[in-house]
Amino acid sequence: MRFGNHQTASLVALTLLGAGTLWALSAIAAVAPQAAAPAKRHAWDNPKLSPDQRAALLLAAMTREEKLTLVFGYFGTDFASKNYSAPAGALQGSAGFVPGIPRLGLAPQWQTDAGVGVATQGGAKNKRARTALPSGVATTATWDPAFGFAGGAMIGAEARSSGFNVMLAGGVDLQREPRNGRNFEYGGEDPLLAGTMVGSQIAGIQSNHVISTLKHYAVNDQETDRDHGNSIIDETAMRMSDLLAFHIALERGNPGSVMCSYNKVNGDHSCENAFLLTQVLRKDWGFKGYVMSDWGGAHSTVKAANAGLDQDSGFPFDDQPYFGKPLAGAVAKGQVTPARLDQMAGRILRSLFAVGVYDHPVVARPIDIAAHRAITRRDAEAGAVLLRNTGVLPLTGAAKRIAVIGGYADKGVLSGGGSSQVYPGGGQDGGNAVPGLKPTSWPGPIVYFPSSPLAELRKAMPASQIDFADGTDRAQAVALAKQADVVIVFANQWAGESFDVSLSLAEDQDGLIGAVSTANPRTVVVLQSGGPVLMPWADQTAAILEAWYPGSAGGEAIANLLTGKANPSGHLPMTFPMALNQLPHPEQPHAGDTVYSEGATVGYKWFDAKGLTPLYPFGHGLSYTTFAASGLTVQPSGAGLVSSVTVKNTGARAGADVVQIYLEGAGWEAPRRLGGFKRVVLAPGQSSRVQIPVDPRLLAVWRDGWRINAGTYRVYAGQSSRELGQPVSVRLAARSLPGR
Ligand code: BGC
């Protein structure tokens, strides 16, 4: 929730604090991001000690008041209409701030959103100009953890150079509901793919000694009624779907923090849900970092603290400053024990040591924009998915006249809205290439990055005449299309935080595409969307490129893909349905209880279980070259498997293939599951033998612990969830897996 008319944002709390507290904070927060390294004079400064030992030493030196300081977070930005001023030392325009404790050498925690780069709050007077990665699902569509890590390392470096030491990234809620407005921030519909890719990004961010979160824990799978909505899901199904994605991301990324979500899960708000925060996260998964609430996600003091919430974030968004004075009171009364307060503060300290925040104080530095732009462009190129191509792509010099239509392609590329919004420039507009589109305030503004696909195409094809029509005048667009050798229509779906979307393109873009592709069948559609959209015109087009939200260098990436300078290699991280009635919940997301009766049968698993034909299946993605897989073998490896397969580039262009291992077992939630994957870059004619391990949990079912049933399992090396080669069978004995 943010500036604007968000109904639940309440700042009652501020008045309860009183002016004296704010004054004191200004003094505490005098430690600016540029602060020098703490003088090495404390016992806990010794880097040879473990994070646990160092945290214990520091904790022992703290007063109760200091511990309470650590568990209570401020909003980082002034909020004029609510009469809230962020404490001195906070970075204006940022998400959050937790004061430091100078006498102990402890710097403040400066918190910034989010997963595609260093964001600025929409209402902030001055935006910070930063590099944006493509959306989370775009990076996931590379199916290559190296892209996840590289992008994470880049945005983590920008966070650090901007004076932040906590990045609120790591969104991994499963795409259960294709209309969820925040799907673009996440990692798609499969627990293995999402967990692996998001975990890699977290590891990349933290390689900068910047703490990353993993969020929004858990089952925060729609935005409608997100503050009070109740996700009802059976524990077994949750363990095998949403929670598995979180667990894999946690193992791979080792985040310093987990952010609990706004919604309720089976009746309890996530941030006071003992099952999620204590049973699963601590007892089953052994998480040692701290849990922070989402901004306004805390709903109580005693219940939340005792359920496992360690830090109350952005307190002005809560109804009460729950972990401020009320927590002090609850500890004094013994409703929250001093030992529990120690545990809360100790976990925060542990992460500050473990991730290196304490030993590597942030220092504001200039950012190498050119180098970072190359990183985001490569990510956008590798994540775009060529959904359809009858041969019109890549464009060649034979296309003498090209018509580009719609989607503000003359101005820039679209981005997703909400707290994760990165701005390409400074000032109030933040360098928005198409300012003024509604909504201009929360959950807007709608931001286009000034990387124009039209301008980039003109640069790449100087011998062709490339004309533009903005698409608002249908007759003009059709006339232009008729004269062209090839037409490229840009179709956009804006998605963002706090609302869910329609799968049908707005403003009758379907009508525009229909008219233009009827006028000229050599029509290419470039989609910029948060996730799947319905495409009643798909068969009428010559090609479709799903570019997602392609980030700061999106225009260059799109031009490179269309002209063949880059060869498409992205694969869908989610199913594109043909129609709403194919979904487990065809009706638009609603308030109140959402009963996920489909359980773990999410995405392609649902489509396979019900025998439905999607528009484009999970894992689908074309290339300008061709690949062949052969020689699949499968060996037991530990409790899991390892599969080996030879993949060959059988075409005439260099390209990257994604080998997808699918598993088939009896008694599962669905006929098949993704068991492993690997992206391989191959020159024409080149082949490579790749080994792909299969995590034993993907062969198992949850029966109060992971259990592999005895039986015959089939393993496929596929090109998508619907293009499977010949299977190899493997017999497995019954066994229970260690851990939970
Ligand atoms: C979002 C979080 C974000 C936080 C801080 C919330 O509205 O749900 O994802 O990190 O705000 O801006």
C-alpha cells in the first residue's frame, strides 16, 4: 500500500509516538549511508567468529530499548497527506528505515524495493534514476540461474551504491491465478523453476553484502482484497506447491530475511501465522534469518511476536505501531518474554553479520549505467519468448517497408506498477517516456522506459522504410498495414500491485490486431504483459513475441530479437490459457475466502490433469534455429535421479536450447511434474551432453514428510510440458526423505 487513496493506510500510530521520539530518532539516525566502517573495537567485530557468536555478543551488550529499536521499522518517505515525516537519516523515496545504534557500531537498515532494481516510491518528489531488469517472470523465462544471479548482482550493486543495505526483492509466490496483478514480480507457476530462479537472484543481490528478502510468504496469489483475503488451502497441497517454491528459493538464495505477506492463510494473517512462521520456516526448514512484515502486514503485538514475526516494517501502514510502545509494554508485562525479544533482535543481528552488512558498510558511489544496461538487455533478450513464427521472423532486408503500430513503441517500453517501480530518470516524472497516463498515482504511475523499439528498429534496418501509427486511428493503422511488407503491432497489458488484471487486452487492442492482421497477414505481434493474455487473433498472425516488461534496454532487446541479432531462447514459465473457462477459478478474483480447491494442481499440472489444450503450454518457446535431443539416460543419485541427454543444434544459427526434464509418477497431483532443466548455448551443428539432477522431493508426495512411493517412474526430456520425447522408465523403492 502506498500514497494515494489506499483505504487501509493508517497513520494513527505516528501521533501515538509523540514528537520527542521523532527528535530522538533524528539524532540516532545521524549515521548516514556514507558512514565509515565501524571502528574495530567491539568483541563482535571479529570476523573469525560465526554470525551466531557475533550476534550473541552484540545482543548481550544491548539494552532492552536498543533491542526494541531493532525490531521496529519506519516508512522511508515523507507522507504529507498523513502528516508523516520519515526520520532523519532515512533515504527519501525509499521503502523503509530501521535506526542504527551508533554506540555499538550498528548502522541503520536502509531498505529499498524491489526485484527489478532500486525503486522509488511513486509519491516521492525526486525519483532516483536506476537500471531496471526485465520483470521477474521475464528473467524466469530464461530458465538459466546464471541470468537470475547476474541480474541480482547488478541490482544489488545499485542498491549498495545508492546507500541501501536491505533489498525487498525475492518474490516467489506461485502463479496460481493468471490475473494476479503482481505475477510479473514473481517466478511463474512451477515450484522448481520459480524457486531456483528467484533463489539465484537473491544470491546475486546478497553477493553485494546487501540483505535480500524472500517474499511474500505465503500463498499471496492474488491482489484483490489482499489485506484481508483468506487463502484456504490444504496443508499437503501447500507443501507440494507454494511452500515448495519458497523452500527451494530459501535453500538456493539463503536470504537474510523473509517477508510475511498481507493475506491470511487458513484463517490467520501470514504475519501472525504460527504454522507458517514457526512450524514451517523455523522447525521444518531451519531458517536462521529474521521475518519482517510487509508494510501494513502486522495486525497484532503479542500474537504476532509469539507466532514468529521478528520485525514490524513500515509501521505507519499498521493500524497501531505494534512493535513500538505496545511491544515494550507486552515485554514488560511478560506477554512477550524477554527471551523472545532477544530471539527477534538476535535473528536480525545474525543476518547483518551473515550477509556482511555489518562488515561492509554501504558507501554511496556512482553507478556504471552502461555496463548495467548491457546486463539488463541480455536478460531481456534471453527471456523473451517467441510463441509463434510462420517464417516472417527474423526480419531481413527483403522487408523494405515496415509498419510499426501501437503500444507507444515510438516512445519506449512498459514496466509493471506499484512499490517495485524503478524510474529511468530523476525529478518528479522520473524520466517516464509516456507521462500522464492514468492512473498517475498509486498504483501508478504507468511508466514507460525511454528505450523505443521503433527507434532501435530504424537503427538496425537503415535501408528499410519504417513508418509508425499509434493505433488510435484504426483506419489509418489498416491503411499503413496494407502498404507494408511486414507489420509489427505492439500490444500492451499494464499490471501492478494492489489490483488484479483482465486477461483480455484493454482498449480493444484485440480489435486493432484483428483488423491489421486481416489487412496484412504478415503481421507480427510484440506483447508486453505481466503474464498470459488471451489472444483470439493468434492464428491470424505471422508471429508473436512475448517480451514481458523488458526493462531499461527493452527497446534494443526487442529490435535485436526481431532482426535476428539475438536469437530468441526464452520459454514460458507459465501456461497461456485459451479461455477463462479452462482455469481452476474462471470467475474474477474476489474478496474474502479463496478456496484453492485445485491444491497442488497448479498451472500446467491442472491443464494436464484435466486434459485441456492451452493456447501455449508451460515450457514452450521457439528459436530461429532447431534442436534435437537424444540418448536420454537416467541413473539413481542419492535419493533422487540424474538424467543425461545429448542436445544438438540442428539448424544454421547459434542459439540456446532449454532441456526440460519431466517426471511421471502414480498417485500425484497431476500426470507430470517438471523435474529439472538446463539452458545450453550451441553453435550450428554443435552438440553437448548435459546432466540434469532431479531433486528427490519432485519424485515424492507430502505425507507429513516427503515420501517416495515404490513404483515405476517415467522420465522425459521435453521441449515443453506438451512436447515430450520418448520416456525412460526407472523403478524406485519406497523411502522417506530426511528433512521436511
Ligand atoms: C509491498 C512489498 C514492498 C513494501 C515496501 C508493500 O506494499 O507489498 O512488496 O516491499 O510495500 O514498499
